[in-house]
Amino acid sequence: MSCPAEKFYFLSPSDYLEGEKYSDLRHEYEDGQVYAMAGESRAHNTIAGNFYMVLRAALRGSPCRVYMENVKTRIKTLKAERYFYPDVQVVCAGNDRDAYFANQPKVIVEVLSDSTERRDRADKLFAYRTLPSLEEYVLVAQDSRRVEVFRRARQWDWELYEDGAEIRLDSLNLNIPLATVYEDVEFPPPPPYQHLLASNSG
């Protein structure tokens, strides 16, 4: 997801939702405050697209639906109301039918970047976990082949997938090869002399 870039004046949730229908920019909403979204890299876009396509293909014919970027997630509690734009989300609840946002996502995927990683790991992780429907929260690095899955169990478990592993999504009974998630992604070159450091460490 792109990073919040600018803070605006107080808005009600209904005014925010109405304004977002006509805005040229996406905004996220947190308890009356609205934040404009910055742009994303090619790698970010490719990874999110790869995740969407593999989920869409795997869930075709099922009650679940997969949404990308422009569909919001609503998080509403007694004290707060927030709207975020996940990079990818899976919704399997048949009664979750609002045209612009999801109330009951089962899986949420966020692609990390330098500007969003702290927020994705802290603020959004905490907020998303308040959703009773959410079973897995997936964080995907874009500078290396590294995927983390936070999985609802008795509490919230954490699992890391690297190199040639397959990502396991228990809630969807699905395995996804890391190679599929990172297909067509060009990683930045390693820092100068990194190969010398690696050989000396051995």
C-alpha cells in the first residue's frame, strides 16, 4: 500500500466516503482525519498484481472474492472508525456487499516499502486484528523474496517464508510458491563489495 502523505481537516465517515468516489487521489480515513496516498513502485505494483492473480485463479468458482488496491476495508468499533486500502484482500462473507468497501475480509495482503513498513507492522496490524473475520494478515517485502504471515489461532501466530518456499494460507487451504509472487520483479543490485564480505565471512 502507498504511504499516507498529508493530513487534512476533520470529516465524518459519510462525507469521506462520498468525497472518495470523486477524488483523483486515494485517501485513508482514521477517526475523522483523512490522509492522501503517495505513489507506488513498479515492484510494488507487480507483486500486488501477482498475488491478486494467483488468488483470483485459485478461488474461481468459490464464494470468495478477491479485490485489489481501490477497494477499502472498514474497521469500525465502539470508539473508532477507519478505512484503509489494502493492496489485496479476500472476502468470503456473502452478506459483505457494499460497493466501495469490505467489512469482513478473510485475508489481507500488504506489500511493504520503506515509507509504509512501520505502519503496516504496527498501526494496521493492530487495527486489522480487531476484525473478527480476519484469519491471516500477509506482509510481502519488495526488495527481497520474503513473506510473513500473521495467522489467527488461539492468539496470533507468525510464520516467515523465504527463498524457494511455498506460502501457506490455512484460511484458504492454499499454497503459493514465492516464485509466483515475485515473478517479473527486478530486485535492486547488491551493494558494492557485498560478494567480498560474504566470502570473507566463510
